[in-house]
Amino acid sequence: MERRTYFKTILALLAGGASRAKAAETIPKGAIQLHLDMKVAPGKEQQMLKSFKEVFRPTAAQQPGYIGLEMLKLRSAVQGAAPAAGNFRFVLTFASEEARQKWVATAAHQKVWPMIEGTMPDKNYTVLVYDIT
């Protein structure tokens, strides 16, 4: 019985590895990831998360070149200092920087971004764009 459990565990791990490899294959060459460290005002976290999940992400997902979008909430700094300007990190993945710029210029973005930005008391936030290698 122990051997059967061991075998099932190995199969599950191998299947998970295959899924991750398949996901990595779907990211096109030239893809980018934008990281934005956000300081959300106390008492506005739930408002921001609701707008993000129900409005912003579904709207962004309709854009050409969209790959993914996550909102991360800082739990702790394990090594080094936590970002001074943020308790959340917004992570947006697009097929290219050009596709992302086209999305930013749309009327849809102009409508939905203020729902997120409006929960931040300081609009002087850090935005970094990374090439996915």
C-alpha cells in the first residue's frame, strides 16, 4: 500500500511539472511583465480588491496581447527591506511592451484604472517593466 501511495505522488508531481513547462511554452518571445508597488489607503483594501477582480482584470483580459494579471499582498520581507511605497504589488503580463502601451491608451483603461489608483493616497508609485527571459 505504501508503494502505491508513493507511485501516485510521483505521478502527480510529474504531471504538475509538465503543466508548468506547458505554461512556460505559451509565453511568447518578447513578452513583458509590469510590476507596480502600491500603497493602498487603510480602509480601502477591500474596495481596491473588488474593483480589481470584478472590473479591472476582466477588462484587461479582453485586450490584444494580454497574458495575465495578479494582485499580490505583501505578507513579509524575508530578506532585505520591503518596498517602502507598497503593501500590494500589481503584476501585469503582456505579449509585448507595444501591446501594453496600446492597452494603456484605450478608453477602457482610462475608465478602469482610476478605480484602482483612487484607493492610493500617494500617486507617486514605482512602476517597473521587465522582459520575460
